[in-house]
Amino acid sequence: MDQVRKTVVLEGSRGVAEAVRLCRPNVIAAYPITPQTHIVENLSQMVADGLLKAENIRVESEHSAASAVLGASAAGARAYTATTSQGFLLMLEVLYNMAGLRLPVVLTAVNRGISAPLTIHNDIQDSLAARDTGFVQLYAEDNQEALDMHIQAFKIAEDHRVLLPVLIGMDGFILTHSFEPVSLPTQEEVDEFLPPYKPVFYLTPKAPLTMGTKTDPEFYTEARYMLHKAQQNARQVIVEVAQEFKEKFGRFSGDLIDTYLTEDAEIIFVSMGSLVSNLRAIAQELRQEGKKVGVLKIRAFRPFPFEEIVRAISGAKIVIVMEKDISLGATGVLAQEIRAAFYGKANVPRLSGFVVGLGGRDVTRETVLKGLRLAQESDHLCTFLDLNPELLEEV
Amino acid sequence: MVRTALDYKGKLKPTWCPGCGDFGVLTALFNAFARLDLDPNNIAIVSGIGCSSRLPGFASTYGVHSLHGRALPIGQGVKLANPEVEVVVVGGDGDAFAIGGGHFPHAARRNIDLTYIVMNNRIYGLTKGQVAPTSDVNFRTVSSPYGNFEEPINPVAFAISVGATFAARGFSGKVDQLTDLIVAAITHRGFAFLEVISPCVTFNKVHTYKYFQEKVTPLPAEYQPDDRTKAIEMAQVMQDVIYTGIFYRQEKLTYHDWISKIMEGVRPVTPKELVLSQK
């Protein structure tokens, strides 16, 4: 099998499972949580059927799942896990540890809103909570990109200049549960692209070592600095891997960022994840009306592409950030970081930030056009679109 | 004023699948509240995450639908803040024994005065049918396609072994008996644990109503729930017969009894003693 490259219609979760299988992980650990379940169920079936030679363990919580892949990676294995929302938050303590230990685990962060109130529907508030963990963070726009990104993720994570865990943000239900045609690479191609993981340090009786020992002030700062440095190195590695992937598989969906019709654009929408596809369609429509509109996709959220973003959008008059998250007490997370990118630069465009699509609320064409209209009138620091005033009456 | 079960019914209609065992638990719980004539405003039902954890939303009492596995610590927090409130913690076997497993022994050995009802369907229902910590060996699910090989946890035996002072088992198909058991659990002073066999009609095609109806048997009339070893032995009978009833009951100082006792022996510090030495 896997000898011929084929295009098949697959559920997003299945596509991810196929990509992970092609990457030959040694250990998978997970705990079921909607809407991540189909990914790990598919992998579980593949392991049981002998299609994937891996240890697959069903643990008792996400904290345990993250801990199990941490242990596996420390022992030199290629390790994978997937989760979402509350499960992701439960993993958080371990995620910091994983990055600090420089363990190149790959994690699918299916994106779902967080409690309270409880929701199972999509937004990206969950994985953004891992902003400062040291994880490299990539966000997929569609199912093909999600599939490709997993293959790239192992290569980025395991690069000796990086050696950091990587998470792939993938919109829950919108991508995980929708069927799209995807091109599946062959095992041979993936093997050529992604050689077996060669750890620098790992737990082996041949050269005993201890990881993560307690440090005093004379060591801690340097360890954190090296982590920061590895994130900086990841910028170059993400670009290289995207190029190499393009040469090998003929697909390119951006590196740190991706741009669409931005060159002469006066108005540029900025977003991450599946919302970018909607914005592309709207930009295309507005172009037909003669309006110069473009779209910037943030593909890598960590390391954050400050320079690339400034280069891509500083020619615009108005930048409109549409995001499915909110840093409570501040603004939308993306808007905040994009504003920071422009500090001290010349030709700063006007910028508006809109919070949309929380907890699975649809972001319609009307939502986006309303944002456009508001942004043209005045600048918005952080405005929620589509609020229902009836639900906001004081009690 | 005599209350009826309807006084505890909330405005939300349960979202469980038709035939779900949890309906029986909801009915028995309301019956028990009515029999004890509890004020709905003095009850807090606390749950974690799972199908069964949706229960608080369907009652007119106070409720918290909280985080997966954290129902017990949150329930204890409610009890600490207001010991007068009748705290009933509810949830499923995953909430109790997988993700929240670490909390159970400590709530039990603390003997805090609350009732913990675990609806056991031996599968993860909310996430559509994965293996649970109470699933049998060889049980096939989407996450154990060639059969489970991890030993199931026996909730009643587990509860007794970690120090629960009340441990019982009921069946959601026998609501009258279940009502009696919930009444006994609520009136017990200390940590009262009640396992309810509550079949998942959608995802568990093995452990069905029929499966349990053939096995479920009340504990023998002569059985005395005062021997831990015997109780654990009876709780583990699972082959042809699955016993229901009160396996173990012990009167012991509760968490709040201990605190009161300690406080009695504590001499209040006088303001003068708080003044720092001037030498």
C-alpha cells in the first residue's frame, strides 16, 4: 500500500491520522474528547490492524497523555498526541515541561472554545493559552494543509536547530469533521522527506543522564534563553521545510505566513485557521467589485513572524484582524501582537481588531462585511461583532 | 408543606438519548429529595463532564456543571463554604475513576459529609463509545478494537478500600430501590458513595438493561453492612449475580466533626499576646 500518490475524499480527522501514520510515530497516547476523537480512533484502528507499528496507549486523562508522550520522547521515540479545549488546558503544565526539556513531540490541537460556559464548538482560545510554553504553533486553513502540516511538523520539531514540540491548530468540526478531497503522499515519499528521529540526548542505559533536574539561579536563565533561541531558529527551519515540502510534494500553503492578493491591496484582512478560506472568498468577491482587498494568513503563531507581517501589510491603508479569540482584559491576541509588530515602523496602516466566531458562532459574509464597514469608518481596538443585545440585558 | 418530585424538576428538558439509564437516576434523585422534604434552595448538585454530568441542569436546585474529573473537589468546596447545604455530587465512571481518580480517595478518607453518585455505564458515552475504566476485559470499543486488556475498576470495592463510610450500589432500572439507596446515602453522616448501574443504550451493546436485569439481585436479607472485608468481597461478585444495596456503612467522625473537636481545644489568642515583645 501507499505506493501510489492518490487523491481521496477524507474526513479531516482521518486525513490527519493518515499523515501521522505516514510519519511512523513510535508512541501515541491520548484521551478522548470531542471533537478530537476521530483522529485518535483512526490511529487506534491503524495500530490494531497492524498498519502502523506504534505503541498506542489510552490513558486516563490529558495530563497523563501529555506525560506519556513526554516520557516516550525523552526515551528517544517519535511521539504524538492530540487533544482540544479543556483537555488542552489540562495538558498545559506538561506542555511547558515538554518544551523546557526540548522534546520534539507533535500535538494536534483541535481548536474548540473553553469553559465556562461549556461549549464543544470551535474557536481558538484553547491553544492560544499555550502562547508562552515554548511550543512552535502552526495553524491549518484546510484539511490538505492540516495533513501536510503534520508531516512538516515532525521535521521542524526534530531539526537539531529547533528541538521543540510543535502543535498544529486545526478548527474543531469545521475541519476535523468535514470531508474534503486530499492528496495522500506515499510512504516512500514521506520516508525520504522525514528520516527517522535522531535525538541528541535521550534516556538510554548506554549513556545515563537525568533530564529536568532542579536548577539554581546560575543556570535557569540560560536554559530559558536557549529555548527562546530555538524558537528564533525555528523561523528559518519552518521556511526551509515549507520549501522542501513544495519541491517534494508540489504543494505550498505558506511558511510563516501566506498572502493572497496583498501586493496592491488597500485593505487587508488578517486571520488564522479555517477563517482564512472565508476571507479569501470575500476578498475575491470584493476584487470583482473593483475594491483592492487582500488577505494575510498567519500560519506560524509561534515563532511570531513580526518582520514578515510588517513587510506583507505595511503598504495597506487599513488592516482588519478577524480572530476567534480574546485575551480578556486586553484585546484579541492576534491584533495585540500585530500592533506590537508595527511599533517604531514607518508606513503604519490603520488597524482594527474584531472578535468573531466564539464558541462556534458562524462567521458569515455579512459578519466580515460589517467589520469592513466599521473599520473604514473608524479604528476599532477590540470590537465583538454579531453580539445579540437581547442576551446582554442586565439582570 | 409536603414537596413532590416535581418540585425539584428544572426547566431544561434532559438531552440524554431515549432510554438512557440516567433518566432513572434523575427520577430516583427527585423522589429521594421529596421523601426527605429537602428545600430545593438548600441543595447543590455538582457534576464534572460526561453525559451523566449534565444532570444538575435538569434540576431546580442549585448546581454546578464543572470540569472533567473535578466534581468532588468542587463539591467539597461548596460544603466547606456552607456546611448547611446538602451537597450531592454526580457524574460518570470516567469522571470518577479516570480523569478524576486522584480526588476520590481523599474525599473518602476525609469523610466529608456529602453524597457522591456515580452513574456507571462502563463506556465513554459523551465522546461516542470509547473504553472506560470500568469496562470489562476483552470489551471492544472504537478505542479498543481488539478488546480491552486493562482490569476494570470495581467502584464499590474501590470506595470501601479507600475509606468511604457508606458504599452502596443501585440499578437505574429499579427506581424504587434506588430511591431508598439515595435517601440512605443523603442521610448518612460522612462521605456516602453510591454506584448506579446506568446502561448506555446507544454505545454499549453488551451491558444492556437485559444483561443487568438478569444479574441484579438485592444483597441477602441477612447481610450486615459492617464488615469491610466481607463488603469488598460481595461488591466484587460480578459473574452470574451483581448485588445491589448497602454494602458498607460505618459511623465515624466527619470532616466537620473533627474540625469542631479541634477548635474546642484551641484557646483563643488574646490581643495582648499578639503585641510583639518590646525588649
